[in-house]
Amino acid sequence: MKNKNKIPLIVICILDGWGIAPLSEGNAISQADTNNFDKLIADYPVCTLKASGSSIGLSKNQAGNCEIGHYCLGTSRKWPMNTVNNASSTLCGCLRQAGYKLSYLSDSEKIAYITYFLNGGVDQLVEEAEIIISPSPRVDNYKEAPELALAGLYKYAKKAIKQRAQNAIIANFSNLDLVARTGSLTASIKSTEIIDGMIGDLAGLVSDKKGILAIVADHGNAEAMIDPATGAINDATTDNPVPFIIAGQEFLGRNIGWQDVAGNDLSVLKPIGSLLDFTPTILDLLDINKPAVMEGKNLINKK
């Protein structure tokens, strides 16, 4: 699909805690102003993925979490963490072998999720990878700072995309999950809107460079912050599906075999795969062969 003589820019944004559920009083995401996210849904291929239970190696209906979610996204293998033989059999390893220069972006609290768990639990950084850590704010409660470290991460991402010093950027935006864990619906709505603004800016920058922007989440949280049965605050992760969007100039107006969405309600979509299918799909987009050890499948229908 790509010109193999030129390595395309790939930017992967993992939206920690961004799950999919119908509109409700406890759904901070559906109550937020998400014009940019909604536009991406309308203009580009989008689907939902299972991020919990047996689909990722857990017991039935068991909620996912950050460790397992990132592991499954990066390795295309089910939990428990049957450590991958080597770094080359992960998303990041495959990118590196194909000639990509990687950058990992995260706040200081959750850097391990994209440098350790995403790489299959191998405590070994991919050669020549650049790690950018934006300090998490020092506050008593993250509801006091719903933007967390996003400003610093976005500043670097913008610079990296424009200069093309690195051509594979993997960013973990964890503020929504961290804020949702405080139980503050108001702060979670604000956090969602801050992420949405950043997503819109990134989409424009990546498009200008004729690159690919892949948006996914590791598990749900902020979409179900009130227990409908009791009315009590729920600050735990959920068993809801997560979004997967592929944006880029060549995908504008296409669904690549995925279901079109009427409006902006992703909860009407039935998941077409799980977190295990994320990496095989990304590798196919970039014309990189999937290692045999990966259990997931490519979700793109090229017909």
C-alpha cells in the first residue's frame, strides 16, 4: 500500500481510559465537546475493538487495565505475559527492523506502559529509540489538573512531526484515565476536551506530512463513571470496547471494509476485533510482514 522506497510517517496515539458506551449521566466522553474526534469518525475509517475478557486473555467479562492493554496492543498476543522472545516480534521491533526511527512519548507516571509493556515485558529499549517524558504535575489530586502533562507532550510531538527527525511516534496520553480514577466527572469531561483539541491539531499536522495517524485506547474508564444500578461513583476500569481510527490523506472518505458510522455514536458499532488486531493492522498499512508469533489478524479488507 505504501511506497517502499520512502518510509511514511506513522503517529500512534493511545488514549488511556477512552472507552465506548452509550450516552449516560456517567459517560464523561459523550458529555464532552469532542468536535475533532467526531470529525475523524465522520471522515476516516473507524471501528471498535474488544479490550477486556477472554478476547485479551482474561476471564469472561473481566475489565482490562493499562498493563494488559498495552501488552496486547504492542505484541498481538493474549495475556498472561508470556514474554515475547525478542523485541523484534513486537510492534516497535517490527518498525525498527523496517528502518523506522522511534520516539516514545508519555507523562512520567506511565512511561513504563509504552517502553516495557508495549514491548512485551522486555526490559530492553529498542535500539536508537528516543524517549520523551513530560513530568506529571505535582498536585494532591489529578482532578485539579485535568490536562496533566499533555502540553509538554504535544509540544514535542508537533516538533517531531514537522522536522521528521523520527518517523514513528508512539504516544501514551494517560490524563483521561488518571483523572477518571479520581471519580470527578467534571474533571474527566474537561480532560476529554483537552485531549480532543490535541487530537485535532495532530491530525492536521500528520495530514500535512502525508502520514498516518492511528488512534486507539488500551481500556475503558471515563465512559462509565456512575454505576447505573446504584448511582454510586465508579472510578475503575471497564469491560467496554475502545475506538480504533486510521486517519491520513489516502483514507479520507474510505472505510477500508469497516462499517460506516451514522453520527458520532460509536457505541452502535459491534467490535470487529480486539486489541490483538491493532498491530497486525498497522503493520499491513506499512507493508511490514507480521511475525508468526502474533496471534491477532489484520482488520483491513483490501477488496
